[in-house]
Amino acid sequence: MRKVLAGLVSMGLLVSAPVFAEEIPKDQKEIEKQIRELADKYGCSTCHDIDKPKNSIPFRVIAKEYQGKPDAVKTLVTSIKGASFAKWQKIGPEKYGMKPKAIYMPRQRSIPEEEAEKIVKLILSLDTSKVQVKK
């Protein structure tokens, strides 16, 4: 078994996923820049902003809600790729004091899965320390 694994590694057929994964920057300004670029590229900025409510909840509030949840990336990618309906209509006003104008987020088929994951990981990397939660 060791010889097989060693052979696969030497041929470059067995590599770990992080080799291909892009790293998320540590600098908040760079994270925000990359989010804006991707949001503009795929039309997310029509409804979302990083800090201000537009037609929907700001990315920073989304980050606050999902940071630390084990299924956050999967849940948010599913929302992007498969649509979501009225997800923030109750929690937005009750928990964060903001009600989105949009009730429905249509599925975003044009966003490749890898790009959707990158957007989500960037959003989840936002500093949420100043997001106010209602008591």
C-alpha cells in the first residue's frame, strides 16, 4: 500500500485539496475588495452591500449570522445556487433591526460552484464585531 501511495504522490495524482484552494486573505480591506469584485462580477451587488442594507441584508450581517456554524459554507452556497425564499424576513428585523425589501433570492446558476464557495468564505471572513444584535 505504501508503494502505491508513494507512486501516486510522485506522479502528482494524489495531492491534498488545499494545494488547489485559494487562501482567504487576512486583511479586511483585501477581503472587502475581493467581495466587491465578485459581487459586481456576478450581480450580487444589485441587492447586497458589505455594510448597508440595499434590497437585501448586508454581507457583514450574513457573516454575523453564520460565522462559527459548521454547515455555514454549504448552507450559503445552497442559497446562492438554489435560491432562497423569505430567509431574512423574520430574523432580519427581529435580530438585526433591518428588514430586506427583497423576499426572494433567485438561484444564481451563472456562478460556478467554486466561485460561490469563494464568495461565501470571503463573506464569512468579514469582521463582524461592530454588527449590532438586538437584545
